[in-house]
Amino acid sequence: MRRHRTRSVTSATVSIHVRNVAQMFNSLDPSPFWDRDLDKDAAQFVEEEFSEKLSAGVWHLHVHTQEGDTLESDLQAAVEHYYERLVNSARLRLRDQMRIARIALLAGLGIFLASMSARSILKGMFQQVPQMLDEGLIILAWLALWRPAEMLAYEWVPLFRTRPLYQRLAGIRVQVRPATGSVTAAHPRQHSDARPDEAKQRAEAPPVTLLTSGSHAQPHP
């Protein structure tokens, strides 16, 4: 007799409320809609929210829009392509940084050996080497190794940590939904009791983007 264990897979959901789906993208990017870069603020919000939900097995992004008829498949493709580009960019940057760090380490070792050799030669030629020159060569030798050591020990960590996040975001499930009535406050509206100048300012105010997030668990056999 076999016993089957039941696993519970959590699914995390992040919701973004915008007036138009175009607000999700960089307005200066001339690429087609499905290949356009995300807006910097929107992408930062999505990444920060999902970075706190790494334990969830499935990620959902719900975009609530008040205007427009953007196809859900187009937005899905745009988000996937954007984060796939970031994955490739992070991989290339990590590879280039490690290559530059190795070259810098070789150069630093050369400067270190040259400084120590010059110090030994000066001590053999002169009975009394000026203290400033002696200490200067020591400082130069260690400074030549400090920067390559920092690059090899620490600077690759952020790129190494963000790449898995981008990989998961490239597989996110995007849904476009009509905005609910609670989001109508995002519309700038004019009031009858407002003065003309106040009404004009409200009418010219940019649309407000409301960003919210949530998570829920879904049992999965």
C-alpha cells in the first residue's frame, strides 16, 4: 500500500493599478509594444514585491487598467522579453566583471612585486632609505591588490543574486483586468464647488498609479 504526500504550492500575486497599460512601459522606447522596456518605477516595484515572495512557487502579475484594450498575450510577451534581456545582460556583465577582475589582479600582482623589489633594491643601495619613500612603496604595493580583491570578493555578488530573480520574473504569469470601482479615485476629476483655477490644476494633473500587492496559497496535489 502506497501513501502519497500532498504538497502545498503557494502562489504570490502582485497587482498594479494604472490608467492605461502604456504606463507600464518606457515611453521613450521606440520598440514594438511586445518588445518594449518596462517603466523604471513599475519594474522596480514588481522586483521589490516579488523579491519578498521567493518562497512562492507561482508568481502572478495582475494589471488593472481603466482604459485601453491591450491584449493580455502582448503584455505577457513584453514582460517575458524584458526580463529575459535582463537575465542575458546580468550574465554578460558578470562574465565581463570576472574577466576584468582577473586582469586587474594580474596587474596588481605586477605592481606589488615591482614595489617590493624596488624597496629591496633601495635598501641594498642605501644604508638609510627615506621613511616616506619606504612607506610609500609599501602602501602602493597593497593598494594595487586592494581593488582586484574587492572585485573578486564582493562586486560579483549583486549580479549573481539578481539573475535568479530575473529568471523567475521572465516566467511570471500576467493578467490584464479592468479596474474596479475602488480605483476610480485615480482619475483627476473636477468638482462643482471648486474654483476655476483649482479645477484646471486637477484636470492637468497626471494620472495617479496605485500599486498594491498580495499573496495567497493554493494547495497542489
